[in-house]
Amino acid sequence: DEVSNNDTVTILAIGIDTRGEEKSRSDAILVTQYDQQTKSMKIASIMRDSYVKIPAYSKGYNKLNMAYYLGGKELLVKTIQDNFNIAIDHVVEIDFEGFTYVVDAIAPKGIEVDVPVEMIADMNMKVEPGKNNLHGEDLLKYVRFRHDSNYDFGRVKRQQEVLLKLKDELTNEVSFKQLAGLPKVIEGAMQYVTSDLSVSQTLSLASMVALNPINEVETITIPL
């Protein structure tokens, strides 16, 4: 299947913390746009506490993650389109429990990050301060930590950092063996993901990125 007939593909990625609840709020909201012609990518992290107008909401305005709580991905997409004028092609929802599988599948040797001392105690991590190669569970703690002076802005920065390093893992020195194993990785990841992309479409997009390494990545946070 083709992912899109356009040169660019814009995907809304929603990180969800269900904690066993029937309704959940969107914990991470990222809009990723991949340009197939220029081999460039833009990642816009939209702060979940952004105060926005929510369509058909009786009170009019609330935090952006309330849109997901009230109406799921459909209302979140409509809210983003109305408030930020961003057209969304596809939506991917991933529970944070599934994040660990995806990370370990793409980067089995872990992702190197700089762990601050205050994070270790707060998140109960069994690592030393400084550079560490973190795997799924600990890397999840790394991207979720927000109890420092940067609060959610620091967390968003770490989310973008890890995404870029995962992108590098997927595109740097791709071997035929890695490409041959990609379908298995995608199929395994899909059990943790809700997406309007089929397995074959997801594989097509992943293969496209792997075979055509991204030359440039721009990251922004909304609001700036």
C-alpha cells in the first residue's frame, strides 16, 4: 500500500498513559511531517497544557489533552486542525507500556542519554548520573521525568531527543539483515499501537525512511 500520494506525510503521534482507565488523557502530542522529496523531517511537539478552543465543548476552552479525554483521537485531530491550522494525514496512538517494546526492537543496545542526578531518585532508576545506555523501561522514565526547573518543556525536549536518536538507529548503516527483520519488528510493535495505517503501510513508510536517510530534521515546541 502507498502511505500517501503527496510528497509530504503528516502523522499525529499520541502517547497515552491509560493506567487501566477507560478514558485517558494524551500524555505526549507530536506532529511529525516527512518530506519524501527532500528527505527532511519536521517534529512539532504541542504542549498538552496548551489552552485551546475545543470544538463542540460546552465550556469552549480547555487544555489540549482534555480534547483527547472527551473525544479521543478524532476530537484531538479536529482541535489541532482548528487551532493550529495543521492538516493531519494519519494518526498513531501508542500506550507508554508499548514504548518499551518499540525502543528495544529498534535499538537493542539502548539509547545513550545524559541522566541528571535529580531524575535518578525521582524516577527510582538504578543507574549512575551522567551518560548511560538506557533500554525500554529506564528510557521511558527518562522521557517522562518532569520534576525539574523545566517541567513539561524539559520532558518534551527529552522526547524529541529520543525520537531523533531512534531515527538515527533506524537509518544509520542499515544492513540487509536489518531490513529483512523489519516486518517482524513492525508486526510486533503494532500490537501496542492503534493506527489508521495498516501493517503494510507502516512497513512501507519505515522502509522508505530506512533506505532514504533523512538529511535534515527540524524540531519545534508549540507554544515556542
